[in-house]
Amino acid sequence: MSSISSPAIDTPTTKHIMTSDSHGLSDSRTIGERVCAALTPLMVAVAGCLGYCSNSVVQENKRCPYTAEDFATLAASTRFTIKEVEALHVLFKRLSSTLIDDGFIHKEELQLALFQTPNGKYFFFDRVFDVFDQKRNGVIEFDEFVLALSVFHPYAPIGEKIDFAFKLYDLNQTGFIGREEVKQMVVAILIESDVNLPDDLLDAIVDKTIADVDKDSDGKISKEDWKAFVSENPSLLMNMTLPYLKDITIVFPSFLFK
């Protein structure tokens, strides 16, 4: 599998941002959409996991710590059927036994699946892992895995997708996205795109991005600001839906579900 980087900013777009007018800025909608869309890497990340496991999954005879009742409970609290939860458990077991066979997905195991290396620093990957790790215990447990993926189900309410995306961008978990958080994300996007900008242009892009989203002009992006911005730019949620999650059982060999 090839390395996965932030998919939303490429060289032509960056050139457009830098040359579109005398201040080096494109129109507000373009900047807001490009930056915010680049902050939604999970579609690529999860697709990478599914591809990784579907190409190498094997049937294991180890005792499963989850019972049929557990699968039914998770199905009842998500958009997945019991059979689909079982399919996700196959994926989870494969990922969680890559380096340490302890029934948890460690950060190094997820990174190995996505980037073919357990080492290295990937800004957006860290945010994805942190959002999945709802219990904040440094590992992803199976129920966390299923509950997080449920947000990306085609039948998940838009409100859940909006809230999940906001959590992804709220780096300091303060309930709003401040200027320094926006700057960190913009810098990470540019670094992963091998683009260097002078400080004044970088600050201008950050300021413009905040201005696009900050509806009440208080210098920070609240959840209400984010919801309003998404309502005006629904394409921002395009990466918050994984269509094949409603047909997850066909991703794996059929013998696993007989």
C-alpha cells in the first residue's frame, strides 16, 4: 500500500491560493472548502484499512472475547447489522494483532496498516487515532472502533457527521477552534504537500479561513459557526460518508460469514 497523505490540497490548488489575487488569496469559499476538506482524512484512512485487511485477512481459531450478545448490542446502537458488526470484528482482529496480539489496536498497528511503517509523525493520522480513542487509554477498543465507523455510515444523521468532524478539528478539546489550531492544521497540510509559504502569506490564509467560518466574528470557530458553514458548503461532508459500510460483508471472503 502506498503512503497516504492529506488528499485535499495539491500543487495546482496551492498555486491558485498563492496567485489568485494581489494578496495571494482566492475567494473565501475556495479557501474555506479546501482547508476544511483537507482536515477530513478518515475516508482515506478507513478505506486503507479495509483494503489492507481484505487483501491479507485469514480465518483465525482464537477464542473471541466478544459474545453474540455483544455484537447484537453494538448493532442496536449503530447503523450496522449484526452480520456487519461481525465483519468489522474480522477487520479489527487483523489490525489488533499486527504487532501486539492483545485485542486492542495500538497507534503503531494502525499506522503500520496505513503507511507500512510503525514509525513517523503524521499530523492527521494522530487526530484520527485520538478521535477513535474515546476512552483516552491509548488504544482503540472494538466498541470504539464500531461506534466511530458508524458515524461514517451512509445512514448516519448529518448532525453526527458535523459533530464528529468538529471534534477532529478541535485539537485542544476546548469546544471551539482557535487561531493557533487552524494554523497548526494549515501548516500540516502544506508540509504534507511539500509547500513552503512565507509567514505573512500563511497568516493571511489562516485569517481568511477563520473569517470564512467565524460567523459571529469573535476570532474563533464555535460548533455553531461550523454547523452554519457546513450548511452553506455541504460538500465539506463528502468525506464523512463511506458508502461501502452498508455492504461491509462483501469486502471479505464469503467463507468468513457462513
